[in-house]
Amino acid sequence: MTTPRFSALALAMLYGLAAPAFALSSGDPLALQLAALEGARAERQACAWQFPELREKNEAAFRASPYAKWTSEELIQAMASGEEQAKQLAGLPALRATYQKSMGEMPAEARRRLCSSMAAYLEDLTQKGVSLGPKPQVDQR
């Protein structure tokens, strides 16, 4: 049985929303987590703008989700150093633009299904304890 969320995600993948995750990942944990985080943030932004009636419910679910606890910059700084960190930070604008463009190009009905199921999807992640990991403690000496 296919859930509405799965159908929307399958369509999103066909239209390129998930393409950056696969293009960047090559199994790299940082790239995979960045793709998930930036994808969720792009979805949140597009859904809030296009479907204001869903905004409050989706925002509450997002704030409670693992994606609200990190910025991409923090994730990069925690998981990479040196040249790799600089490369990932420099690539963030392009990654964000790709996700925003993909959300804009998604057919209206697919976008509505995605946005309508966003809160339930985020609540499920939260209930399952999905995490991007604990933030490292910064030495304040």
C-alpha cells in the first residue's frame, strides 16, 4: 500500500527534488544529512508560502522535528573540517537554489500532497527518534 507521503516523494524524486541528495551523497553521511535538512527546509518554505492554511500545523511539526535543531552551517562545521568544510559551506547556496527550484517546478497536485502530509511525516520522524546527532559542545574558555 502506498501512503500519500510516499507518492509525493516519488513524484518529487522524478522532478528532481531529491537529485541533489543522490548527486552529492556517494554514501557520504554529511552530504546525506545536508540533503535531508535542506530538502526539509525548502519544503517548509514552499509549503508555508503556497498553502497558508497548512502553515501552522507544518510549522509546529517542523519546530519539534530533528530538522529544526540544526542549521546546515552548524552541521557542516560539526562534521567536516579544513578543505572539506570550506567546500561544503561554499556549496550551500547552490544546494539551496536547487531545492527551491525543484519545489517550484513540482506539479501543483504533487506539491499539495507533499505539503498536506508534511506535518505527519515530520511527526513520525520525531516519534521514531530520528536525529541528525547531538551538537558538539563548544569549548567556551
